Amino acid sequence: MATSAKPAAKPAAKRGARQPSLAQLRAFTAVAEHLHFRDAAAAIGMSQPALSGAVSALEETLGVTLVERTTRKVLLSPAGERLAVRARAVLDEVGALMEEADAVRAPFTGALRLGVIPTVAPYLLPTLIGLVHEKYPDLDLQVHEEQTSSLIEGLGAGRLDLLLLAVPLGVPGVTELPLFDEDFVLVTPLDHWLGGREGIPRDALRELNLLLLDEGHCLRDQALDICREAGRADAPVTTTAAGLSTLVQLVAGGLGVTLLPRTAVRVETSRSNQLLTGYFADPAPTRRIALAMRTGAARAAEYEALAAALRGAVKPLPVRVL
């Protein structure tokens, strides 16, 4: 009994063999959509012979028949129907990749993961966020408030893109973009003998009961450095606070005095009528605030432009712009 011959299957593509080209996938998806070689070729701007050759090359690469050709019409094989969905998904993803690349090439677009220390965040973020909304509306600013050591770790690991914090850091591989210097002021209870005074000598810090933030805050270390510069051998600490708001309330309660950066004074002292501020004689103790980025960062030019814009935006604040 005679048996009917079945069409020979195309040899299966070997793993690691050459892969389909985007041109082949575009040709096939056009044929799958139009079911007509001439119309498909016109739709993607190819000649009909080139499109037919691209589909044949794709079939050879994949090792399956995708299209059944007849004299009257074009049909997709069962394999063609399944793989047409995959081919369209691949092309869609390639399109998304190109769109994302366009966004990356455009300055001040996409996500910017900014790390900020707690003693800067409440006082400078309103200015920074306002600047971003006005000048860089397509920038997706994502803010992370952490202590300095955590921020530096995050920058080095790629978890963060840019930092806003007190410098110098002295960390290899980190470039600092200085923004401004600001003085420290002395915050005291109402009945303190230095409350409201100007021209306070630094050596007055030698005998004061100075309240500090918890360990890990760079502002604590800066305050201790100021005390050492004033000739204070040590600064015994019996009471500490996790944030400046608590610290100032402790001062209002009469437990001691503290040092605040000028940008924090208005916000923190407005919460109590039991406080006075005193100002040091020149040169007053200061801290420097900067942006910090990985040295050689791909977006270094953007970060430098942002630093320049931020210097302009902070001019109304009680700081000395650098």
C-alpha cells in the first residue's frame, strides 16, 4: 500500500547558532499582520523580494516553516501564528529600549536617586524640590534621608546617584561639588547669659553644657571639632537626641545649649518661645554643604549643572554661596 509523503521538516536550529536579525523579525511580523507580501513590503519600506528573502532566512534560522505560500494568498502556519506573537513582543521591547536610550541621552530626565543627611534635608529640600519642579520637570527626583556613612556606602554601591551633605568627606572615588558655607549659631534657653548676644568668643564653649546629636550624625562630629578648636579637651555628653527638633526642645527645657546651622534656625526655634540665639565673633564656626557624586559618573555634567543651579536657588538663605 502506498503511503503519502509528508513535507520534510526544516532542520532544527542548533542552540548557539546564528540568531534572527531585527530586519527578519520586522519582515515576518509585517507579513503576519497583512497576510500579503506586497502590502507587507510597502508597510515597512522594503522591496517585495527583500521581504520574502528575509522571511525565508528567518525560517531557516529558526528551523520551522512560518508562512504557507499559495498562488492566491499567504497563511501563517501553526508555528507562525505562535511565533508571530513572540516576534512582535521582541520588537516592542526593542522599541522600548530605544525610547529609554533617548530618555537617558536627554539631560535631566529619568530617575535621580538623591541621598540627603537629616541635618540638611528639612531645611534645603524645599528649595531643591522647587528648583527641580521649575527647571527640570522631567526629572524623577527620589529622595533618601540617611546618615553620612550610609549615604557614602549607597553611592559607592550604585544604590544612590548623588548626595547632598556636609563636606569634606575625604573618600576616594567621590567628587565633591561645593554649594555654600553656613555659620553655626548658639541656641540657649531664655535665661542663659549668652542668649541673644553677638560677638560670642569661641572659647565660651569651653564651659557650656553642650547638647549633641546621637553618634553617627556628622553634625555631632562637627560640634565636637568646634569645641576642640575652642580649646575644650573633651565634651562629656550626658544627653543626646536623634534629631535637631528634639535637641532644640531639650534646650528649651533648660537642659543645656546646642549648636545649630543657620539654615535650621528659623524652622527649629520657631517651635518654642523659650529659646534665644547667640552669634559668634568672626570667624564664626561653619560647615560646608556640597553635592557629591562618583568620580567619573556618566551624568557628571548634569550634576555639575544642578549644583550651579542650586547655588543660585539658595542665595536667599542665610548662607555664603561658593
